[in-house]
Amino acid sequence: MDELQASTLGTAATILLGYLKKACNSVERLNDIPNPEPEGITLLEQVKDLFAVTESIDDIATKKRRYSSARSNAPSATDLVHLPLVFRSASEVTQKCIGYVEILHSAVEEMIRERDKTGFLIPERLATQPWYEDMHGVLKLHTEVLQMLFSSIVVLQSKNRSSDDGNLSAEASDSASTLQYQTVMIESMLRSAGKLGTDELRKALTTAKAVTLQAPTSLNKHFAVKRSARSFYTGREKQMAKLDAAFKDTGSIGQKRFVIYGLGGSGKTELALKYAEDHLRDFWGVFYVDASSRKNASKSYWEIAKIGGVEPNEKAAKNWLATRVLPWLLIIDNADDDEVLLDEVLPTGTRGCILVTSRNPAHTSYGTVGERHLELLPMETEEANDLILKVAEEPIPWTKALTESASAVCSALGFLPLALVHAGKAILRDLCSWSGFLAYYDREADRIRRERLQRDRSSSRHRRRAQEENDGMNVFTSFEMLFRPLEMSEDQEFQDAVELIQLFSYFHHQNIRIDILVNAAVNPLKEEKAREEEAKSDAEVRKRIPHPMKNTWSTWARELLIRIMRHLDSPPPLPAVLRNPDGLNATSFEHEVNDRLRLALAVLVQMSLVVKQDRDQDIRRYCMPPLVHKWVRERPGMVKAQQALWCQISATVLARNVLFPPLGDTEDERSMRRELLPHIIHVRNRQEAIRERLEESREARRSLWPVIRVEFGRHQALESARFSRVYSECGFFHEALNLQSKVRKFAIQALGEGHPLTVMITLFLSGTLYELSRVSEATRLLRRVYDVCMESLGEYHPLTLKVTDMLASSLCFLGQWNASLSLQQKAVKGLTQDYGEHDERTLKATCNLGRVHLRYMEFEKSSELHRVAWEGMKKKLGETHVETLICLEELAMSRIRLGEKHLPECHEMMTFVLDQREKILGKEQPYTLLAICNLGRVKSAMGQHEQAARIMKEAVEIAERNLGENHFGVLAGKTHYAQVLANQRRYKEAEEIFRTVEGKPQYEQSTEDEGGEHPDRLIALWYLTGCLEKQGRFQEALENCQGVIEALRKIGGRGLGTKHKFATMVQEEITRIKDLMQDEKAASNPDLTVPAEL
């Protein structure tokens, strides 16, 4: 030891201790009031901390230490260099402290005199003193620096000492660990200290860091956790990085806490244990508390108390941890139970790092560092594959087939680590193969459920068998433990939570919107109100109908029977939260439902049985982990009858979200219905599976008991009709057709063919047939319902006019333009008389009338009608409504024929239509694909053939994949795409498409009732003529034109096609081709004029 430097340090420390005693006495007097300020207490603690470290420095500088239990070795030459530097630095920092403490003493004495003089103390006056914040900061910083220098001295004096067994002494090891921790902490403090970080302090840090280079390696002393992380631990690198960053957070003052929360089985404990192992040398001690119950937590602290050598109780253990200067980590695991208050489990004080694992997201508020908390979601696909393959001990390298099999298992198990581990172990034990695991899993789960239903376990049961059962079901054990207290509780929010999770288990597990539940509660009230308003409106409309039809006796009797059945019909079962026993109005009931749902969902989220999605969005969405989703439906004790009941309840809730037209026509409601589709598909699949199982049970009982079957009744009809609207709007037309056919059959039997409800479902059915290109069937259906309406309702009834409008559109598509025009004009006139020219029903008929004039090649008139319809729809429904977009698209396609000056405007219109449909309907919805093809036609007309070909090719391929190669929309898209190819001089490709399209039998089949020709085939033939002309193949073009003339004689019936403007164009083209065949020079020109596009 350098005696001179030690003497200087001892003198400075003695002087500082004297001032500190005075300052301590002054602060104690300042706090000697009934309610001392928190700042005063904090300041006193800080002065005492500085006093303690100064006293230690004074002792080491003035007294010769003895080490009776260790052999003394002479200090190295390097140590002899560093020790004087440390003493000098400690002396400089101590002398600086003398001035600060003297100032503090004077300031506090002044405050005391002021208080004694005035007789009172202004509340929190100390905190408002201009010197307080800086003084507290500088004392804290100097205290920490002196502690660091003290550790440096101890390290240099003891690092060459060893214990009797020759190992590094405990003193040396602890001091080295402490010093390394202190240098890192003080370096961070100085970076944020600003003007408080003086040169003396920075010099002290440099000196101490030089000592750490000579210090022994840091060693962990205590590692008291329940077990090690699994040997096959895999992945979670991103999550581990967040933990690491959090506990290295230098901006945090006080105890560092971080919370890992998530679903049971997601690997929270495993991640915490792995972090502790990987960062072992960062902590002097790592400890573990089992917080699954209050009793277990106390027992864990008792174990920690034994390690610390203090009284074996929780309080003593917490106090021991709180007073450890060295860095320590405490894992508080499984803090899930509401009855275990986390505040009571956490140790007090400002020291240490605490890692909490919990299913309860409410505990995230306890995090203090980094991102404060981490939601541990299911694993990523790749890391899940790695985990299950490691557990199964599959030899590396893994084949592609093996990886794909593993991916299928992981996906089915929801990428949940605990489930993946058990699956891997089952495969390792050769209980099943990779490809057979899912079937094995279902069999085992079903077997165990059956056994549990048949009997309870008894104490005499063979232990091995019990363990096998546990291995099969322990993935679900944590869910069951959470669920049972919910079932047993009588609290309303708990009972609501039980019913909600049963309900959700039959929805799709993702994107569960809470407004689905709210709508199911209040929509019946809205529909009832709408029916009343519609009845009043219909009564007013009937007054304006000339020669209205009177109801027959049979019609009156049928209506009376319907009302009686509706009154006597028992309401479908629903969760309690969605029932309205008090008869509240829609607004009040909606508020009550929302309030109860929030409470129930908070319970489920807290238990991680459901998880919030899209936290920043207005619409509340939730999801269920796939294993929870499956477990709820198939819990032990859930018999088939209960499954059937909850499945039907779920279907009813979903169906109530689909309102019958004209309700439910806003864009928000359309968007919501599109999000219903996965839920509807899932619940119907579950219905079918339950129906099959019930059928199997019936077959087994058939010989003993008669079987009562549930027929397709009113509730099933309403549900199917509502679901069909969703299927249709999402482009699932085959599914919609199946449901609508059943509903129509039921409606005819129950209500009669002429009842308005039967007529409406028939119109829906015909529209679906039209979308499936079964136009001939749709037209026959419309003709039939038109005749029925004319007979039962009269030609001017609003429903008859609606049927008239739809029949006219269908005839227009088939080329029956004369009949279509007559009916369409009649529909527009009648709807205008009934509802006015600005009503959306009238505007829709006006748009359809414009389409007929477009077929007549009356482009100016067609464009004007479409403009009127579009502007009216935009004002009535908004510019992004589906019907408004149809009108705008028709307007663009009519104006494209009016000349080049309209093309930029048409391009802008179609771009808008496409953007909105992609956003609203999705990129592969049929109407979106139609918009792409029409935009391509506009681009081609503008000369942008390459862009047009690119987008149209992709759209046609998607349409063919989704709708089939024979769909009329696909054929029309191919025709226009081929015309673009011809414009690019890709004649061979274009001709091949034209010939394929015009030869399709669908055109003949669609017009077989009329014995005519389909207009779309004529367009393909016309475009083919131009393609042949461009190639100089005039004889083939001439023959093709003559074929068009022959077809025109059939279209429209009674030879009306030959009077169409198009017939004149074809005749002129025939003459022109004949002239070209005579003029060889003109015939060789590749840029000659070709037939105009239709």
C-alpha cells in the first residue's frame, strides 16, 4: 500500500464523516414532524448510504486488514501500480464530497430556521427547493463511485489470496463480481448525468475499469431454480433478445421487473429458465418462486431464506434479497391465480431483477424495464418444426417430406410448445408415425374422454395406466384447471364467460368480432322495427298502384296462419348475455350487452383462454388458441347433445348478424358479413360432424327405439337463407345455391309460390344461378315467378316490378333485346311511380335499362342513363357502395365507345372501381376480376396493350381457377383478352382463344329455350374476323362474317337480329373484305383497318 496516498485518503474520509454526521442530524431534525416529506426521508437514506461507504473507506485506509483464514501472497507488480491510483482517485472524490455535504448542511439548517421562525412548513417544500434535485443526484452519484472504488481496493488486496483448499477466496470472488457490475452501472449513470458528471468521477471510472482487467472472472454463487431448461429447447431468439435488452436497460432506476405472459403451454417458464442459464454470469444469484398459490410462494421464499442464512420465513427472505448489493435475478413463475396478489409476492426495495411469468395479461403493469412485458405467442413455423423434430430425435439432415409432415402436426396443435413436446415424445416412443399422428391424437383423446365419462378414477387404478392417460391429456390440464372455477362460480361475469367460450369454440378460432355478439342481440329488434315501417310504406305504395289486386281468402288464411306460428314459435336458445327478458329497447339493450361482454371477456383474457387482436382498432377482435378451441368443444363430460346444442346456438348467433334486404346494405355491414364467412363455414362443418355422430348413435339404437329426425323447419330455413347471402356476396355460389334451393322448397310448401317471401328467395336463387352461368335455368325461374306475381299481385305491385327488372336483365344477357327493352321500360316507369326517380330501386332499373341500350349500340343514350343512375346512387348510397360501383363501371364501359376524348375519364373511373373492389371485396372476388378486365379494355383502347395484356391474363387465370373454364364471365374475359393480344400482333395466341371460346356449347345451351344465339359468341366471332384480316386470311374472314350473319338471324327471335345496327356493320365488313380480296396491294398492308370493337 502506498502509505502517503492512504494517509491522504484517511484524512479526507475523517473530515467527510464529520460533516456527514452534522448533515444527517440536520435532515433528521427536518423530518421530525408528524408527516415528513417523502423527499426528506429519501435524502436521509442517501446521506446514510454515503456515510456507510465513507466509513468503510476510512477503515481500509487507516487500518491493516488481517486474513486469518487465507494464505497471504505478495502483491504483483501490476497491483502495486494500480493500488496508489485507486487511493488517489478515492481521495479526490472524497474531498469533492466534503464541499457538497457542507452546502447541504447549510441549506437544511436554513430551512429549519425558517420553519422555526414561521411556525409551519409549506407542504412538500423540500421538493420545490432549487438545489434539492441536483444535490440528491450528486450525492447518489458520488456514493456509487466511492462504493466502486472501495470494491477496487478490496479486489486488489484480496485477488492473490486463496482459501485453504487452494480455490479463489469467497471475498475475492464476491468483490470481483461486484466491481464489474458497478463499473457498468456507473458508466451508464455518467452518460445521463450531464453537468453532474465531473472530471474526478470520470477519472475514477477509468481507474476502476483498469482494475477489472486484473480481477478474476465473475462467478455466479447461487443458482437455485426448480430445474434446468429442456435439452431440446429451441427458438425464441427474438423474445430472448427483448429480455436481454430489458434487464440491460440503463435508463431505469430501481428494481428491474419484466413480465412474460401468454397461454398455458406457450413456454413461458421454459423461456425464463433458459434466460437464467444463458445469463448465469451476469448475476451473483438466481432464485425461483413458485407463485401458483400463496402457500407455494411462501415455501419458495423459505428455501431462499435458508440459502441466505436468515430466519426461514418469507419476510426474512425478501429482506435478505432487498439488502443484497450484488446483482440478482428472481423468477416468479406461474403467477396466474387472482387470489395470489402479485404485490404480496414481490420483494421490496430498489435492487434486483425480477422475471414474472403469468397467464394474466393484467400483470403487465408490473413491468418496469425495456418493453416492460412480452406476450409469448405460439412458435413460428420453422422453430416449431425444429422443436418437434428434436424431441422426436429425428436424425439430421431432415428431408423435405419429414419437414412437411412435422409442419402439418405443428399447425394442427397450434404451434404450442407443450403440445409439440408431447407429440414429439409420442412419435419417439413409436406410438404413431408422423403421417398418422393426428388420427392417433384424436383417437386417444376420444378414448380418454369416454373413459372419464364412464367412471371416475379410483385409488386402485393401475398407476401406469393413469400416467398414460395423463400423457394423453396433460396438454389440456392447465385449461381445465382454469375452466372449472368459472363453472363453479355464481358470479354473472364468470357464467357469461363460460357461455362465451362455449360459443366461440364453434366459431373459427381467429378474428372473433365482438359486434357479432352485439348484433345477434339487437338485430331482431331492428328487424321487427323495419317490418313495421315496411308495412306502413307498402300500404302507402299500394294506394298509388292502379287497379291493385285484392287478397284472396286462401291468401288471407295463410297470412293468419303464419302470424300465429310466429307468435307460438319458441325462441331459439341463446347465451344469457344475449337474451332480453326485460324487454329493453334496442339502444338500452345494446349498452347492457356491451357492458356484460366486456366483463366476461376480461375474465377470459385474464386467463389467456382468449387473446385480444388488433388492440389499436375500433372493432374489438379476439382469437382462441387452436388447442383451447378444440379442448372447449371436446372436454371430458361434453356429451353429443351438449355439443349439438352449443353448435346450434353458435349458428343462430351468426345467422342473426345477416339481415334480410333492404336492411344490412351499408358498406360496414357488407364488410362484417364477409368476415363472417370463416365462422359460418366452421360452424356448418361442426354441425355436419355432429350430425354424422348422432346418426351413428341412432343406427346403433335403431333396433330398440324409433328414431325421431329433425326436419328442415322454419328456423333452419331462416338460418340457411341468411347464410346464403354471405356465401353469395363472397363468391361461394355453389354453397349459396344449395341453401337457397332448400329454402325455396320449404317456402313453397309452407307459404305458397306466390307469397312475397317465396318470391324473394326465388329471386335470390335466380341471381345465384346467373352467377354460376346457369342462365337458362335462371330465366325459366324468373319467367315462372313473373307469371305468378302478375296473377297474384298484379303488374304494378312493387314486387312484380322488381321481378320484371330482373327478368329484363336476364333476357338482355341472352340477346332477347326487344323483349328486354319492353320489360325494362315498364319496370323503370312503375318503380318511378311507386318510389320516385331517386329511389335506389328505380336507379338500379335505370342502370339496367342503360345496359339494354348499350346492346342496341345506342351509346349516347346508354351513357346518359348510366350517368343518371351513378349520380343518383352516389348521392343515395355513397360513392363506394357496391351498387354505385356497378353503375360507374357501366358508365365507363358505355363511354369507351364514344371516342378517344373519353378514354382518360374512363380510365380514371375503372381505376377507382378496381381500387374500391379490391379493398371491399378482395382481390379474387368475381366482380373485382371483372373490373380488372374492363380496366384492361380501357388501357388497350388507349394503346397501352402490354399493360392491358398483363393484368387481364392474371385476372382470367384466377377467374378460370375459381369459377371454372365454362363460366360466362371467364369466356367473356378470354374474348377481350384475346382481342388485346391481337392488338399486340400476337395473332396465333389470339386466334386460338377466339376459336376455343366461340366453340363452347354453353352458348347454345343457354339459349336452347328460345332457339337463338348468345350475343357473347357473336362478339368472339367478330373479333376473330379482325384477327384473320390482320393476318391477310381474307377468305376465312369472309366465311366467318357470313357465319355471324347467319347467327344474327337467330338472335332475339323472329329474325330481329338482322334489324340490329350490328347486322349493318357486318354486311359492310363483308363488302370491304371482298374489295380487299380484289386489291392485292391493300391486302398486303398489315396496318389495314379492322372491324371496330363492340
